[in-house]
Amino acid sequence: HIGEGLNSNTVLTTLNLERNEIGDTGSQHIGEALKINKALTDLNLGQNNIGDRGAQHIGEGLKKNRALTKLNLYDISIGPEG
């Protein structure tokens, strides 16, 4: 899955995953990868099925990530818990 690829990525700086049916489980893998990845600076997750739980996973990854400077979460289903 995409999380495994991001874990070992050292050169990819921009990743567009818009409209890829990514849900909370996929977001969990992406969040884990964000904790490790030091190359990705621009991530587009817009128009996916990411809810509160998925947003929380991504948020946990962002707490440890210092490389990402642009994150697109346009038109996803994040509520007050996310």
C-alpha cells in the first residue's frame, strides 16, 4: 500500500492522491508514513472518503513530520472530532 512506499521514499516531494477512495484505514497508513517520511513536501488528499478517524491518524503523523509544507484536504468528511 501507499504507506509502505512513503516509508522508504527519499526523493518524491509531491504526491497527488485526489479522488482515490482513500478512507480512514488508508489514512492510518499515510499517517504512519508521515511520521517517518522526510522528503514529501506537498500532499493532496482532496475528495477522498477521509472522516474524523482518518483525520486523527493524519494529524498524529503531522506531529512528527517536519518536511510537509502543503496539505490539501479539500472536500473530505472531517467533522468536529477530526
